[in-house]
Amino acid sequence: MGEEKKTTYDNGILLNLKKSFKYAKGARLMLFLYIIFGALLAFIGVIAPLLSAKELIYVTDGTFKKLVIIALCVFAVEISRNICRALSRITSRLFAREVMKHIQIDMAGEILKIKTADLDKKSSGVFISRLNTDSGKISDIFLKLNYDITDLISSIGVLVAIFFINKIVFCYFLVVVFIIFLVKRKRIITYFIRDKKFRELREKVTGLTGELVRGVRDVKVLYAGKSFMKEIDERITEVNQERYKMDMVSIKYDLVSGSLQDLFDLLLILLCIYLFKQDGLSIANFVIIYMYRNRVMNFLTIVTDVMESLKDFNLSANRVFEILDGAVYRKETFGTRHIDKIKGDFEFKDVSFSYDDKQQVLDNISFKIKPNETVAFVGKSGVGKSTIFSLLAKMYDVDSGHIYIDDIDINELDEESIRNNLTIITQAPYIFNMSIKDNLRIVTDHLTNKEMKEACKMAKLDKFIESLPDKYDTIVGEGGLTLSGGQKQRLAIARAFVQKTKIILFDEATSALDNETQKGIQDAINNMKNKYTILIIAHRLSTVINADRILFVNDGKIVAEGTHRQLLRKSKEYKELYDLELKKKEDN
């Protein structure tokens, strides 16, 4: 089954920043403009407090002429700040939009490449949460850093001004900043330990609620609402408890740091009074220092905000790159050989396979299929019939043995050569929340209306579609909610006819159809004989009696093969299944 990947992923912040920046390449002009406006804001942030300090000095000195000039300068600076801030916001939004788009597109593509075995083990919530939420946190980090650096420079400007006003007060502020920084740093570390667990729990809730929405009909029919709601209640309660613990971390540390800041404000007043009495500080400078004390504290807030943003970014980046890098979720691997059109023959040679490395599903199975041959696989449920189809489509890798298409090992073929040359129509096909037309065009974007209608006619779906008010533009709902089981299967069959692949695999594809529609589909399949390689899995043997060959599968092995008539003579188990089916028909 292949070597398991590690289950934890923890890149450093610098490495994640470097890897994330490649997604900014399409929007670097916006980032450059954003940085320019940020630099202008930083410059304004440095000179604005110095000009404001001059205003206070001229007010206290009574030099009103100079005060008017400075006031006009402050006005011009503030107008410039407003314009730069507006332009900065515009460029930042454009930049974030482009980066997030590229990350999400890349993630969606990489999710498609994840091994089916790994997808089987995870809830959809794992991928939905990372695609929608964590990708946004990555796109925001560059803007956040630039914004914080701009504010940081402004706060440094205030500190520089205080340094020139009074060096003792400046040193006092440095001590205060260091003490509160230690408290806030401890809060950040504790908070993000909780946040990591919170996101994992939230993923489970997202997955469960997604299943509730997708399976709402079955939940109602099974009267499973109470038990489902109990499960949702437990998971949401668990998430909210973790959210509460995170909030309590913030509340506790904010209480400590806020109380310290209040204490330091009091000590600042006492220090300034002492300096004033010692003729070390004027009233004007006293007022300036006191007015700008919060701007100094803002320096600390920005530093801790940067640390928090980087921690938040790194947590999201690790979760995203688990998918993008294939560090935790293994990616499918294909060869490099390409075939545009295959002949349609393939072979299983000594193939063994198990889903969990424990219970073997296929046991050293071997068979050959000729081009344009119609072959049926029959047998009881769970004997490995559907697994054969999944392996042929390389949805899973074999444990041992080889699978050949046109005498080429499928491990040597690229993805297009395999999956663009075969179609699987399953018992429960997934129908997308699109129109009927778009559900058909999703497999081929150059589909003509004539081809679409011919495919639906072959699948015995055309009359139903024409009876709908919006006809082919009808939206069918998530998973095809507005369609019956038979209608979904017929739409999936029409989708296969549209794709026109050389190999078509019917995996119980007519099980949900009424007898009349099933006969129509059977006629369509018969019309395809000798033109396509057709493989059919069926429990109802009446649907496969006209196959060129029937392979009887039991316990992961082919125990008998031949035509319908030949198997009736030489396979006791096959005859028992057929007689049982005839009896059921007579009873009905």
C-alpha cells in the first residue's frame, strides 16, 4: 500500500513566508504600490507627532503665528495620510484577492491529486476549512506585516521624540515595554497551543454538518435526526469549550497586561512630577509625554501583534502546505508514457489488494480483456468486483502484481492516458449542484447541444428533461437532490456516453432503474457492443446474459468464467444465483 507519511507538519515561519510569497507573483505590482503607500504612511507617522509636539509648545509659549503655520502643516500631513491610507486599502484588497485565489486554485488541484486511500480516512471538513479559512490567513500576512511595520515606524518616531525631550523618561518607557512584552509573549504561546486544537475540532464539526446537509433526506427517512443532533451537539459543545478556553487565555493575560499598563501610567505621572520639581522637565514637555504615552504602548502592541500574526499565519500555512506539499497527504503518482487513444484491452496479472493492509480483497487475481469485448463480473457483495474497477482507474495502487492497458503497465502511463480513456458509472453516482447541461459538459467543454441530446436519448433521460420547465438548464441540487435514484443513474450514464471513452465500466449502473428503463439502457449497451470495451458488474444476472464472457468472482478470486450458458452447466454457484433470481421473479 506504500509507506505512510508523517502525521505532523511544522515548517518554520521564514520557510512558510518564502513558500507563500510565490503566490504573490501575479499581484506584485499591487504589493509594491502597497509598500510605497505604507512607507509614506510610516514617514507621516514619524513627522506627525513631532509637528503635534511643536503645536503644544507654541500653545504654551503663546507664539500663535508659528502655531497657525504648524497647524496648516499638520492639516496637510493628515490629508496626505488619509489619501495614502485609502490607496493602501485599495491595493491591499486587490493583492489579497489575487493571492488567495491562486492559493485556493492550487489547493483544489492538489486535493484532486491526493491518494484515494488518504481521502477515505479524512472528513471533507479537513479540506473545506483549510481551503476557505487558512488560505485567507496566508494571503493576509504580507499586508498585515507591512501595515504593522508602518505603525511600528510611527511609534518609533514617538519614542525618538521622547528621547530628545527627556532621556530618563525614555529609559523608563523601555523598561515598561520590556516587562509588558514578556507578559504578552507568554499569552501568544499559550493561546496558539489552544488554537491548534480548536482548528482540528472545528474541522470535524465542518465535516459533520456537511454530511448532515448532503444526507438530510436519509436522516429524515431513517428518523435519525435525534442521534445526529446528539452527535452535532457533542462536537459543537467540544469546539465551544475549546473556544472558551482560548478566550480565557486572552482575558487572563489581558487583565494582567492592562493592570500593569495602568500601574505604569501612574508611575509615569509620579516620575514626571519628580522631574518637573527637579527642573528636568517643562510643563509643555510633560503634556507631550503624557499625551503620547499610548503611542509608545502602541509600539509594544504592534510588536506582539506581529508575533501573533506570524504564529497565526504559520499555523495556517502548515495546514495548507500539508496539502500542497504532500507532506501528510500522499499524492497519486503516474508514469510519463502517453496514449491518445487506447485499443481497449487490459490485463490483471497476479494482482492482490487490501484497503487496510489487513483483510485482503483481491487474492492473486489474473484475467485478460480483449478490445471491444463485453465482460460481466458477477458474485456476491463484497467479493472484490468494484475493487477491480477502482484499480483499473488507478484510484488505488495494487499491493502486488501488475495491471496492463494495451500491454503497458498502468504505472508507466500518465493520468490522462488512463482516466481519459475509461469511464466508471457507479451504483450511486455523484451529481453536481449544477444544471443538467453543466453536469454533462463537466467531462467535455466542447460538447454540442446535438451530442448532449443524443447522449440523453441513449440513456432514456430525454423525455424527462423535456418535461422540465427549464429543460437542460434545470439545477439538480447538491448530489442531485431533485432527481430520483434512477434519474441520477441515467444522467451518469448520459455523462459516460458524452465522454466517449474506449472502456466503459458499469458498476451496478442499472440497479436503481425500473424494468422498462433498464431494458432501454440494456438495449443501448447492446448497441455499443463490438465498438467499446464494456465491463459490467451486476447482481441481476438477467442484465448480463448477453455478455461475451462472464467472470464469477468469489473471495477475491475468479472461480469460473464463460458465457451464460457455459456457466449454467459448469458452475454450481452461478446456477444457484441464477435460479434464485428466477424464483424471485416468479414470487413477484
